[in-house]
Amino acid sequence: MKKFAFALLAILLLAILPGFVAGESGYNGYSEKLEEHYVVSWDGSANITFITTFYGPPELLNKTKESIVQMGIENATRMFIQQEVQALSKKGITLENATGRIEGYNTTGPLVSIVSGRALNVARYYTYGNVWEINLDLLRTADLAGINPTKFNQSFDFDNYYVIQLPQGAKIKEVPPSYKKQSNGSYVLIQTSVEGDTVKIHSRIHFAKGVTMADIQAIYGQPRAFIIQYTGRKGSEGNYTKWILNVENNITVGNAVTIMNTSQEYIQPQEYINYLKMQVAYQGEEKVIQSIYQSYAKSFQEQGIGIKSWNIKLLNVKSPGPLIVKLNWVLTNYTKYSNGVYTYTYDPTLGLGGIQSLNRIEAEINQTVTTRIKLPDGAKFTKIPSNIDIEANGSKVIMTVEKLSDREIVIRSQVFIRYGMETKDYSSMMAKVPTKVEFQYTVSKKSGGSICGPALIVSLVVVPLLLRRRR
């Protein structure tokens, strides 16, 4: 918990926390008040002042004060400012010209810390909707991620006040609604009011002594975003992450085996590509290739598919440009046969139909897959799905099927998700896209033999575990 005991006394907590966890010292419960003040400018930055008041428990409060004296007030203040800077950076906010002070460390009253500065990227502009948004963590999920209240034989109380003064001329479109969830004495509460261009929010988080995981699940089990949205001037989206992946599959179906050649080209983001290359260099190509093989082999095994032979190569590992993964498989038992018809399925969403996001897709995603399938002599495609072309505010899902002959087709797919697309629009678009379409073919009796072809074409575009995108 980043704010716990002001988050600056980690060393102290290591010494005193065991007694606190076990409830051996008679603490009366943890209590703090957080006040966050923002004066927002039209460039998305804000002058901020954060005030945290720590009330107890008494013994922890006194030990924290003693530690501050031992560390020296300048060192303690510097340490707290640095941790506040780091906490904001994890939210994509840069804090400049940060100053701070600690009050009450030499008194019998509460302990107070204050940090101020200029924070960049507090508000973000999206051309998707042409709006500014401030995303507030009103339930302190980031700060509380490192604590399990069920392990403490004490109560916890967090009283939070947010005052956000928007730029002059801002027209407010949305503010966080009033909100309450409770379970067995534990609860979270949000109350919002608007006065002119100023939004005031009070949130309270209370974990009762003896809180259970069931209580926490009841309170936090349905995560949501708390957004202040406003218009008035256009802004700049600045830099944002773009994910670009191109995949080419060539599948040759034979009477005994299916030969599948795949090329995966990871183009952007460059920082992530560099990270992957560094991991390959650190772990060694052979170990990485084995890891990729194991992930595919497990998937094949689950489908009852045999691997007769395989080969995986990594290209451009030590040179600039995209990272390329080449995979070659010789597979058996890759088609499920029923009543004279071979059927295999394909996912037009390319596995991108279930991206988790509370409010917006915070990246641009562009994945294309081209799959060429060639059947042997005597085989014929008897069912080919219709093309798909769905567009929503610049995002799109496309699948086209070109029939080159009775026994050869090319499937071209693209999923493009625009940066900043609202989650509700993304979900609505993907709801219109089937996750499974069927291709069927038959084999003439004259050709003889048993043909093994792909049962799940979607398997061909599965990203190896090592290279799976982080979202």
C-alpha cells in the first residue's frame, strides 16, 4: 500500500509490521485522510497539492515519528517525494518541480505530509470523441494493491477528498456518479458535487475488523472507471503506443500430413520489440525456441493433433527492424471428420475480441493475418463463409476470402482498433463479429486416402507466450 504510513517508512514497517499483522500490540486500527487538489490547464497539466494526514494506530504513529527523527526530516521528506513521483509515474503522470514537507512529527497530534508540484498528463485529450478526460482512482485500487486487509486483525479507514478545478471555459460532460458498495460493515462510498468549473469528490473506504475476501469481492468485484470528462478546446493526443503484428500462414493439406508454414512479424512498439530481443539475447535463442515450441505443442496436444516434425527460427534478433518468428510444422490428425465432410473454424477477431479495459483502449492495435490453404487433388471446398466488414468510428474488423480454385483459398483478415476507442463502442463492435466461422471441404472417392487438414485455423495466429503482447 503506497500510502501506508506515508509509504516512506518501508524500513520501519519491516520491523514493526509483524506485530501489527498479528494484532499483538493493541492497535486501534489504521486511519488516514487524503486530500488531493488539482488546478488543471488546457495542456493537460495541473498544479497539484497532495496532503496526507495519518491519525493512527497510536503505536505505529509514534514509531513513524521516531523513525523520521532518526532519518532526519530532510531525508524523510526527500524519500517521500521520490516515492510519490514514482507512484504517479505508474499512472502515466510526470511530476515536475516537486516539493514537500512533513508536519506533526515532533508533536503528539496527527502526522501530516504535503507534496506539491506540476503534474503532466493529468488530463488527456482524445480525438475519439474530441474530449478531455481525467481518470481518478477514487477507490485507491493502486495504493491498496499491496495489502490484504483480511490478514490484519484491525480495521482500516481511508477518507479521501478531491478538488479538481478545470480550465477556464471547460464544459463538463461527465463526472463520477455517486456510488456505494457495502458488505458486513465494510464499504466504499463516493459522493460528487460540481460548483462552476470545480468538481469536488469525497470517497471513503472502510474495511471493518474481521473483513473477509468475500466482503472485499462484494465491494471491489465489479471494477469501473471514474472519469471527469469535459470539452472546450481541442488538444493533442501526443505519443501513444501502437501495436502492429503481421502474420502469414501457408497451409498445404496432404493425404497423411498437413504442412504449415507461418511467419510472424512483430513491427511495433519498438520499445517492446527491443525488450523481446534483449530477452532472447539474455535467455539464449535455443531456450526461447523451446519455450515457443512448448506453448504450441500444448495447444496441439489439447486438440489431439500430433507433431511429426517442426522447426522454429528467430530472425532480426541482433539487427534493427521487426522481430520475425518463422514456424514450420508437419502435423497429423489435424482435421476432425464427420459424415464425409472436413470442417475447420476460423476466428475473424484474431483473438482480439476480449481486450479488458475499464474505459478506453489505451493503444492503437493493428493486426493482419493472411492465410493461404491448398488442398490436394480430388479435394474441393464446399462451404466458404461470407466476407466480414465491420467499422465503428475508425476501428474495423475485416475478413475476405478469395477462392483461387476449388481447392485453394486465401483468407485476409485485419483487426484495427483505434487509440482511445471507448470500451462500450469496442464491445459493441466486437459483438457483431463472430468468433467462429466454418470452412468445409470434401474429398472425392477417386482420390482415395485420408486427408488431414487444419481443424482450427485460428490456432495459427496464436502469439507465442514469450511474445504475447502486454496490455
